[in-house]
Amino acid sequence: MKANIMVVDDERTIRDSLQMILQEEGYATEVAANGKEAVNLLNERDFDIVITDLKMPEMDGLALVKHLQKQCPQTLIIIITAHGSLESAIEALRAGAYDYILKPFDFDDVLIKIKRIVKHKELLLENQALRTAVQEKYDFSKIVGQSEQMQQVFKLIRKVAKTKGNVLITGKSGTGKELVARAIHYNSERASKPFVPINCGAIVDTLMESEFFGHKKGSFTGAVRDKDGHFKMANGGTLFLDEIGDIPLHLQVKLLRAIEEGEILPVGGTAPVKIDVRIIAATNRNLMEEVEAGRFRDDLYYRLNVVEIKLPSLNERREDIPLLVQHFIEKYNRVLNTSVRSTDNETMRILMNYNWKGGIRELENVIERALILCEGDYITKNDLPPNMISEEFTPEIPDRLKDAIAQFERNHIARILKHTGNNKEEAAQLLDISLSSLYRKIDELNIKLS
């Protein structure tokens, strides 16, 4: 990058000589005789670097530094000072200046400092762009979904992202639990710190403690050096514990202590290590049932479940399928260098009626496959897996009888209410129940009135 530079000095020979040297090096350079002229130039255009003397009429260098810090925080400042004015230069550095150069100038030294600052500026811009890209990728508003269920999820993400509380994300496989966890992290005040995901179900039990808390050299066979665990790596940020229900009981005790005390003890270590980590856990199990069965500690469950975000399955948010299909078509058009526009109507009907046991992951896989096979502008049913064409959709029914009955009641009452235009008296007559019973059912079954 070739920076835009402004030289501010009331001595003409100094500002002209600096301008000439900098322009010879390819830098676009403007000059100003004092701080007031500099402010006028700053109102007209942006500068990457300002080189300014401290002692000037009308507006001195220190006042200019303070103005730049407030109005142009992206501009980096170099102070020109003499040996006898170092105290003023130090004050300017405290006020926000990046560096200083001494009179009389060594022009080679000036150019080295400029190149160093330009490199620093480039890194700042790269880091800013990377952070923006990451935040955009995991911004909750980028999670595809307009259904009422997903709008409730988004609302909850907005609330919990601003807090420090631990979060438990529940839902079946393929509902996007890690994506939600990342959205919470990158919309929180910890966004600039690490997000460390760990799949608890993929770690061998004997290595899990070391993976979590680290270990010291020689603490066990194969420990040839000290190693930081995931808690230490996530310090200041967020630790995402996926499949939390797979953690064995003996380790649950140590995990609880780490959360409650804010400290960990590496395997083979003797001194606890302080950590500041937010925990986001996820599971596709019913942890309350695991607690009742004695496989999961109730005290750990309540520590993790400060706020629960329950993600609906794809079968519970079918109105989002067309949006997701188009999203994956656009994604894999870029990956596969294809130009498929959409699906035909028959194919979309099949996708809408299919029983998505694998959730969003399965849908994404189907669309990627379809784009590879598709020979026209639109995906047809011939591009879908054969089982999808022959399989007739049947709604997913819970295993427990009381849950299956509740699901039937909910769907049936919602259909009758829709038929009557939400006229509850007419709906109660058709259902052959009292009006008070209908109100109670609407509340108990959490029926949303459209």
C-alpha cells in the first residue's frame, strides 16, 4: 500500500524537504503550515499518516494529536521533536501518537519509520477485514430462516450474546448448533478473543482431561512436553462444548469446578491456572433424562443451562426449506463453478414433503449432489437421490405416547383454528370442547395463532 501522508510544520524548509523525499518514494504527500490548516485538509480527505511538529502557531501539535484521536482514529501520527522537547513528545505519545522523529533529520531513518508504520497499517486493515468477514459469516442475521421458530431463536441469540452467561443449545443433529454458538460469540464483547470448538464425543475418555485442561511434561506416557488444553486456548473467549452429554461422570466433576472456580489444574500440575472462559454447550440428547438416569450431574446441568436455546428440526420449520435450498444452490454454484438457477416446481414439492431425518446437513448434501448432476438451469427430480422420489412423507412422531398425543392435539387444534379464522367459539364447537378448555389447550400446547 502507498500511504497518503500529511506533513505539518511551520518551517517551510522542513515540510518541503520531507514532502520531496516522501514523494520520491511514491507516497502521496500534502503539507500544512500549522494545525489549523491540517484540520481543514483532514475535513476534505483522509490521510493514513500525519507527521507533525509540536510547536506551531494557531494550533500546536499536541492539540492536533488530540483532534486526530477523536475525529480520525484510523490515522497514525508521527511527532517531530528536538532533543530538548522530549517531555512534550512523551505527552504526545501518551495522547495517541504512534512514533516520533528527532531534529535534525536522518532521512533514511524517517523512511524506515514510515515503512514500518505503513506495514503496521496494512496489518491493522487486514485484521479488521478478517474480523469483519468472520463476524459477517457468523452473524445471526446470516443464519437462513424466516419461520416463526427461527425468529424466536434469533431473538434469543440477540439477548444472550450481550451477556456473560453460559448457554445450552439443544436440538437434533443437523439443526445448526455450532453455527448458533459462533453467532453468539461473534456478536458478544468476546468477539475479538478465541472461539474454541471441541467435540466431546470425538475424544477418547483417557485423553479428555488432558484435552480440556492441558498437561505437564512427564505427567503420563507420551507427555513429552507441556501442552495447553482447550480451556487455556479459549482464555478470554468462548469454549464451545459440542455433544456435552458424552462427557464421562469423573470428568464432569472437574468441569464443574473449572466453571465455578474459574481455574483449571493441568494433568500433572500442582498450581491451578486462572481462566476467563464463557461456556456454550450443545447436545442432541435430553440432558434432564440423563440427569434422572444418573449419567449426568444435576449441578453441572444447571451451571451449563443458564439459558437454553432449543433449535427446531428442519421438519418443524418447513417454510424455510425454499430459502435454504436457494442458499445452498448459490453456495455450491460458487464452489462447483456451475450456474443452476433454482429447482423446478415438482422438485421443490418433493423437497418440501421429504422427511429430513438428517436435518440441514442432509439438505445441503442433497443440493450439492443435485448441482453436480444437473444439466440445465433448474434442478429436476432426476437430480435427487432415488429414495427421495419414491419415499412418501410421514410427519416425524415422538416415541413417547404422551408426546405423540400432544403433537396430534397441537396440530389438530391449530388446523381447526386456522379453518375458523381464529374464531375460538366456533373452533370450540367444532372440537366439541368448552371455550375455557380450548384456551387452556392453546396455553398448554403453546399453539401460535396465525
